[in-house]
Amino acid sequence: MASCQYMGHLRLLFVYVLICWSKYDFANHVRKSFRLGGPLQSLQAIAHRGDQFAKLDKFEQAALEYENAIRLGAGIHTRQKLAYCYLGMNCLDEYRRECRAMVAEAESETMHPRELVAIAETCVVRPDSLIDWAPLLAWVRRDQVQSPWLIAAVLNRNGRFDESLELRASKDDTLEQKILIEIAERSLGNSTATQFDLDDAQVQQQFGWDWRVKFRITQLYFELQSLQ
């Protein structure tokens, strides 16, 4: 009888230990979730790591982080960064595929104008990223894009260099716009006296907070050099 009572007590103790352990494990899981901030915080942390790698031109590591963020549900702006990383890694096929996929999605579903601008910013970096540039020109005209450099870039890619030159740069214009105007001039065979010396310090001072802008300027500058 005493033995049965002893075994009963052991079973109760065992059940009690299991309950306490499960409660501790659940509480520990909750604490971790709050510390990480849940899925949204994890996504933001991954994308932030990608940004840190990209700022150092470590595009391969950045691409891995952005791919993980996209699997967790990150949107167009992260895909823009991933496409730039592909280009930075000289993976041109992957870059073009991402550009064309984003344009196809934008044509098949409703997107916010800022998302369309991000797609356009992604594609105009290279003249061969798209086969058909007409959709981007339609977006710029329909949504009344306020960014002069992006308008000039889309016009250039559509072969409308004369219209692009109507947005001639002034002393207050961005490096992007000045380079695009120069690309239009040289594409038309016009000789210009403008000489660009792309100074990293100048770019860093103007756009240091966003590595994508510096990346775009660098790519456009390479294109300009190829036209000399």
C-alpha cells in the first residue's frame, strides 16, 4: 500500500515537473519573441544587415540577406536592392530577370506610385535591362513623376534624347540628372565641354545615407565614360 502511494507521489511529481518545464519553455519562447520583435522585426533586421553589407560593396552577402527578407514577405524596395546587388556582382542575367519580373507584376496588378518609381529606378540603371521601355514611359507620364533625373533616364531609354535635353541641368540639379543629360548629348553625337570627375566624397556628402543612389550614379557614370 505504501509502495503504491509512493509511486503515486512520483507520478504527481513527474507531472508537476513536466508542467513547470513546459511553462518555462513557453515563457522563454515568449521572451525571445518579444526580444526579437516578432516576424516583422526579424524581417527588418535581415534587411538592415543587407544594407550594411551593400554600403561596403559586399554585394554577395547583401544579396543573401535580401533574398531571405523577400522570402519573409519584403516588397518591391527590397527587390530593388537585390537587383542592384546582382548588378554589383556582375550577374547581369539575374539583374535583367528581376527587372523584367517587377515590370510584369506592375502591369498585371495595382501598385502604389512609389513602388512604380522604385521599379523604374531599378531598370534605368542599364540600357539593356528591359526589352520594351514603353511601360516605364507610360508610368512617368501617367503618375506625373516629380523626379527630373528619373524622367530624363526614362526618356533616354526610350531614345527620346531631344526631350531629355529639355531637362537641361542647372547648378542645383543632382549628379544623376547631370550625367543623364550628358549621356543624351553624346548619344546624339553632340560634343560637350562638360567633364565629370566622379568624386566619392562628393557623392557620399550628397547621398551618403542611401547606398542605392551612390550605386546608380556610379553605374550611370560608367555608361557615360563608355560613350567618350
